[in-house]
Amino acid sequence: TEDHLGIDNINTLEDLAYVKSLVVEAVKNDGYAVLNADDKYCVSMKKYIKSKIIFYSIDSGNPVIMEHISSGGVTVYYKEGTIFINNAGIEKSIIKASDIPATLNGVIEHNVYNSMAAISGAVGLEIDYKYIIEGLSSFSCDFNCNPGRFNIHDVNGIKVIIDYGHNIDGYRVVISSLKKMKEKKLIGIIGVPGDRTNSSTLKVGELCGNSFDRIFVKEDKDKRGRESGEIAEILKTGCLKGSIDPDEVFTELIEEKALELAIMSAEEGDIIVVFYEEYEPLIEVIQKMRLQKDMLRQITA
């Protein structure tokens, strides 16, 4: 995606795909390169690859997948809620998305994608299917398995989700999952690294402005060449291009303080998501706010 453009003279997505293709171009003839068949830039890398290829797709009818199957290749795809492997024309059901804890019963679609990529790599390594199933069945979005990736914490009935989404696609897939989970308000604590382009930062802000009921704009401690408050101002401008009530957009540059304010303003049933820079300080905030909420509940009981 475009969030890394403008760095080291890489100015187009075609340039970026060419640079990334060097990784799969280096795979030896008897190895496997794994490519996302749903991304045209990944598919375009095929011409540089000397090794065997495994394609994966969310769509079993993807033409790239169908062509690869017809030529005897290995593919991984999603069909009717289940991930399949097709190897040399033989289709094998592997696992339902609902049986992968990291998908939250299939709600987190990007983790269905991640699971297919992981399966593809494991198949290329000739790992027995039963171990692939065992691994996916025991992998969760929690601190032990995958810290900082859609980790859900409960603060007295308020869901606080910590995720490292830091580009437009990362935001988009997380927000898509949040909308499926929404009961009351969605509250976003948003920020992007300072080396992102102004245009991509504006897009993140506008997406958030069209998706959240309340927003706290924060910044990373590492400004990556920006002035303090510069990225936050661009994000806020993007937010206000969206449909959100301007009175529901706040700026708090320090992400720990932003999380405190978000929790204080939230009600039971609300969901808060923080797109973080540093994980551990946020866990400390959650623990502190949980205690405060408990004490307040006891006082008012």
C-alpha cells in the first residue's frame, strides 16, 4: 500500500512491488514462494520467480487460483466458511474459520487471510496437515500468542482493543471487524508514523471520521522528522472530512493519556480501539482504569 511511498525514491506501487519481489526472486528452484492471488501487485511478481509458487485467495473462484489449479499447482483458498488446500488437483478441507480462535468466530476476516498465508508457508515446508490444524486451532488474539494484534481487554464492560494497525489497510480491516462487533459506540484512538505522506495520513483520518462515534487523535513519541502536533493536525483535518460530529474529535498527543480519557468517557457496551506505538504502557493504563472503575462502582453501589 502507499503508506511507504516517497521513501528511498520508491514513488509508485509498481516500484514498491518490484522491490518486494526481490524476496521471492531469491527463493531457490526447489523452494516455494507464497503469493496473495487477490493482490494484483503480488500476482505481478510471478514473472520474476524461478521457484514453485503457492497462491492463496479469499475467493475459491479467483481466476489466478483456478489457472494455478489447472496447471497442477498448490493453492489455498476460502470457501463457505472453510479454508481448503488444493494440491495437484486434490482438494482437502483444512479448517473452518470459526475454529481458528484468532478470527473470533470468523469476524476478523484479515486473520482468515493471515491463516491462509500461514497455511501456505507450512504446506511449502511439507508440514503434516494435522499439525497445521493443531497450530491454528490453538492460536488466539491475546498477549501470549500475538501481543498487540487485536488484543481485547475488558474494563468493566468496556472492550478495549489494542492493535498495531498503522496504515490505511491496517485501519480498514480493523474497523471492518469492529463494525461487526459494535453494540453501542465505537471510540478510536488514532495515530500514524510521522514518515507517512500527508495524503495517506488524510485518508486514515477521513476513514476514521466516517467510522467512529468519538475520536482521540494522538501521536507517536518518535516523530520521524515531523514537528510535534503536525501529524495530529493532518489526521484531525482528515477526520473532519468524515461524517463524525466535530465535537466528538479530541486531540491528546500522549497515547496513554488519550486511552485514559477514552475509558473515562466510555460506557458499558462501548468499544475502544487504540492504534498504538508502545504496548506495555497501555496495559498499565488498562489495569489502573479497571481498578478505578471497580472502586467507583463500589462507591456508587
